[in-house]
Amino acid sequence: MAGAPMQIGGRVVGVLLIGNDNPRRYLPDDLALLQAIAERVALAIERAQTLEGERAARAETLAAQEA
């Protein structure tokens, strides 16, 4: 099994793990690819959190305007 941290702004938000039924050593290229994927996943998480925050703020503004 191998893992790579998913970081947003230096803060770890998760770990991406890979494994195989057959024990094996992962090559440096395998680990580099895993880290690259983990970085992309962290970026997607960050963007989703930002979008959700914007949606919540927009909904709050609309609710205040309607009140």
C-alpha cells in the first residue's frame, strides 16, 4: 500500500491510498503519479468548498433581501 497527502494551503485534508492484492514495491514514478493525482484531488476539493461557500453566501443574501 502507498499513500499521498492531499493538501490545501499546507493543511492536510486527506490521504489518497492505493493498494494491490499482491504485495509489491511501488516505483518512484508510481509514487510521483500518486502525488500528482492527490494534488489534483485536493484542488478539486478546494474548488468545491469555495463554490459551496459562494452559494451559501448568495442564498443568505437573497433571503435577507426578501425579508
